[in-house]
Amino acid sequence: MTEHDGALATSGEAATSIFDETLTTSSRAWSVESPATTVFDFGYTDGRDQLLRLYDKGTRRQWIGSDRLDWDQEVDPGRPIGMPDEAHALFGSPWWDKFDRKQKDLAHREFEAWRLSQFMHGEQGALISVAKIVQTVPNIDSKFYAATQTIDEARHVEVYSRYLHEKIGLVYPINPNLASLLRDTVGDSRWDMTYLGMQVLIEGLALASFGLIRNMAAEPLARAINAYVMQDEARHVMFGRLALRDYYPQLTAAERDEREEFCVDACYRMRDRFMAEEVWERLGLPPDATKWVEESELFHQFRVYLFTRIVPVIRDIGLWGPKIRGAFEDMGVLGFAETDLDAEMAGDEAAAEEFDRQHLAHVEAAAEAVAG
Ligand SMILES: [Fe+2]
Ligand SMILES: [Fe+2]
């Protein structure tokens, strides 16, 4: 992958100067078989109020990545994001303890480049999934809403890509486990399975991870990006709750079982297979590093935390049979079922608005300084 493609080449100068091509692969495209039945809905006036209100909100809350974010902010490419040492997956390992400051910073840079690259690839999965939902979902109100979400997801790909290319200068290829989850969700012909896999599970996991950066990072641009993306995602989660909560009671018990099994399998895969092996390999650490991360108590807690946004949604949409509850209990995440989703989303809205206020104050101060 080279620095920018087509419309995303918004400021190529900075990108070419720091971009590290060592992870560039020859494959720039990935094709997934994706069967689908296109459904037209001629019940134009049958829209559900709540979904139409969400569509209205989704349309009004559009934003432009190059305007709302201050891309002129300097980011140290040697230590982007600015997460604390204690939040690093290797913290406390024998290797970490021997690293000097420079090596620790390099470990942060590689880990954050990997993490944000997976966000970016996942967001492209969301973009493709929700475009497919426009095509396959049977209700006109859901098609309307999904259309607004499509542009949200394009913007998310854009802002993560820009940060990675211009500020970090390094992009990791898609992780094979993320690719397999995306293949399962995009490759399913049923609209709700695409929705469940992508919006509830993969983006639910990402949402918790975005929250960590928004709340813990020291670097203001990365914090603002994640706050704004989360503000959009709060609407996406609401869409899933409204659309699936209405749909799942109409399915047979066997059909609901199949969906629960899919969730159980995907949740274990998400918990157990994202160990950032690619990063440890690039840092020249032995294969034991992956095992260490897998067994680390701190990283285990982090992986448990990633389910905070998934579990309450699964319960809310009515996929709450014994199999799924058993799996969540086994994973130690069942308690998250009590999370107040509305309060979480109100918190995400408020956080994004606070970033807007800070940005405005900064712009006004700069204007005053110029005016003298
Ligand atoms: Fe997104
Ligand atoms: Fe989303």
C-alpha cells in the first residue's frame, strides 16, 4: 500500500515525507464472494417513527473530517497517540523491563500503528457491510438510515487512514483473524447476519477500544478522532438495537439459535485471537512474546473490557438463550449485561461535544492572537 489513493489524498506532502513502506504488500485488493438478494420496499410511508427520527439525526449530524479536526497539530511519529506505558500489552514482561526509553517508544508506535490499522480495515468492513444492508434490508426506513451510516463509515475510514498515513507513517496489513470475521459477516446473504457480525460484534469491540484511546491517550488529535467516531457509532448501535429488536422475535427458535452460535463463536475468536503477533515479530521478539501477552493478567482484563459494549446489546436484541449466557459467563463478561446503554451513548455524545468546545476555544484564541 502506498501513501494515498484517489480522493483520500488530502495532503500528500506530509504523508510522503514520513511514510514507512516496509509493510507494503503487493496485494492492494481483497475480493470476498458476497451473495445477496436485493429487496425493494414500496411501502414508502410505513416507516417506524423511531427509525425515521434516527435517520433525521444521522443526516443532521454529518461532519467533515478535514474541518472538524485540527490536522495541523504536530504529532510525534516516534510516540503517536501517547498511551501510558501501563496500557501497553507488553508492560511488565521481561522484554519491557529491559527496554530503554527509545525501545519502549518504538513498541508503542508499532502497537498503535497495528491497532489503528485494524480500526481502519474494520471501518472499511463496516462501510461495505452497511452499503450491503441498504441493498438487502427489507424496510425502507432501515434503508434510509443505513444510507446515512454509509457516509459515516466512509468518514471513519478516511480519518483513521489520514492519521495513520500522515501522523504515524506506518500501516499494518489486515490481521488474518479480522479478515476471517469480515469474510463471515460480509459473505452471509442474510442482512441481519451482516448487521450482527459487523455492527454489533466487530464494531462493538472496536467501540470499547476507541473509548480507551479517547479517555487515556495524551495526544489530542487521536483523542478527538476517537471521540467523534464514537459519537457516530452511538447512532449505529441504536440502529442495530431498533432493527434487530423488532426482527429477532419474528424468527423461529432454530433461527435464533443459529445466530447465538454465531455470536458465541465470534466472541471467542475476538477474545482469543487478537494478540498483535505481527507487532512482536517486527520488534524482533521471540514467539514467547505472544504467549506472554495471552497469559498476561493486565491484557486479559483489557480483553474482558472490550466486551462492555457488546454484551448489553446482545441482551437487548433478544439473543439471550442459555448458550450465549453460558459463554459470556465463561468469559467473565456477563455482568456487562447490566450496562445502561442509553447512559453510555449520552456519555459518548457529551464527550464529542466537549472536544468541539475545546476546538472552538482554540480557534477563537488563535484568531484573537492574530487580531492582536
Ligand atoms: Fe465506524
Ligand atoms: Fe459504525
